[in-house]
Amino acid sequence: MEKRELICIGCPLGCPLSVTIEGEQIDVKGNTCKRGEDYAIKEILSPTRIVTSSIPVAGGELAMVSVKTREDIPKGKIFECMEEIHKATAKAPVAIGDVLVKNCAGTGIDVIATKNVRAV
């Protein structure tokens, strides 16, 4: 039997969760809503994260544009994703939602701009 302590991020309450894993059975305690149980199970079985960073912009009013993965990616792919982001560059103009890295680290998830950058 394994026990883990988590803080739920499903809502602003931030419930302290106690998760017990015994074989394939996962028992969650401490959640005040269903989102807490769902979060704990996902975090135990398949943890994912949204990755945020910035990419250099050529010919833009700003030298860098903020970016994020369109969706959460497997936690184990974060470093590979960051390697691809660090190699990327963008050309101005850049609009919010523009895809700057396609299929980042083979996850099927794109990296998109989160800021507009006008050309100069």
C-alpha cells in the first residue's frame, strides 16, 4: 500500500488530499467535491502539466513572445518540450493563438503564442 498527500488544484479551495493506492484501487479522502477526486486520480495515474515559456521574435516590437502548450502534456515530456521551445523562433507579426511549435515533443500538442507582437 502506498500513500500520497496532494493539494487539489481543481478549484480555489485547495483541499488537502490523502490518496491511498493499493493494487489498482485508489482511495481519495479530503476532497470536498468530485473535482478533487478526479484530480487526484489523474495525478496518480497520468500526471500532466501546461508548459509556459517564451520564444524570440525577429522583427518585432518585442524581443520575445510568451507561449504555452495549447493543452496539458504528459509530465514526463516537459524537458523534451522545453528543448523544442528553446530552439524555436518566430517572425513578427505574431498573434495570440498562432502555432509556433507544432506537435511539441511528439505529444500531438502545439505551442501557441499568448501575446500579440507587432512588426516594426
